Amino acid sequence: MTLNKEIEFNSIVNDILKNKDFIALKYEIHHGISRLDHSLHVAKVTYQTCKKLKIKNYEEITRAALLHDFFKSDEVTQKAFLNHPTTALKNAQDNFDLSKRQENIIASHMFPIARTVPNNLGSWVVSGVDKFVALYECAKFKAPIKVGASLIFILNLCFIQR
């Protein structure tokens, strides 16, 4: 991202990044990294995508992209994880003023797995970007950790057998 775009991005999301509840996502693991870092990746790619596609309300969409996973692990059970957009939306509403468009972006980002259907272009963009970023992060961070742990386990078994 160019310096000018980085400055503009930061000006769009600055107040969110100062929110103590949002900053706490730094300690939540998601796709092998923190949920804060994941949310930042999604927001930055969304911002760049919107700028490239010349989408007019890119600021509103970028802010919602940053808030799409605004929840702590203890707020959502493993069994109900697919419903986490509802919790993220409630947390975002409790901390920030949201437009109807932003509410749909957050609520529908798990489509088609979750039931809320995207009803605007920004919702479709964030839903797609979130999946793209999640695949990238899992391949880069989560898969190597699992492969490494599996190799260590196998090597330990080999040495224990001797």
C-alpha cells in the first residue's frame, strides 16, 4: 500500500483501533494469528479492493470489514461458532454507530455458511475478502504449525520405539 493510502486507511479506522475492547482481540487466536491481525488484513484488502473497483462508500465498507470479527472466544462456543457474526454485530453496535449497510456487512460475512444474505456490494466484497484472507492465513500460519507439530509427534514416536 502506498504511503498516502496507508495514511488514508489509518484515518478511516483510527478510532476503532483505539477502542480497548477491540484492542483486546490482540489476545484472541484466529487462523494461526491474532483476531486483531486477521481483522486488519481483511480491512486492508477490502480497502484496496474498493479503491481499485472505485466503490464510492469504501470508508464505510472498510470500517465494517475491520469490525467483522469483533468478538472474544469466550462469547461464542465452539458449537455456535458459525453464529459469531451476530455477536460481532452486537459488539460493534455497542461500541460504534453503524449504518444498515455496515450491519449487513458484519452479519453476512460468513455467507453462505451463516444464514444472513449479503444485500449490498460492500457485503459481497467483505464476505469474499474474508474467505480469501482466511485461506491465505491458514496456509501461511496455521497449516505449518499443524504440520510441524505432527512431524514432531511422529519423530518422537520413532525415537520412543527404539
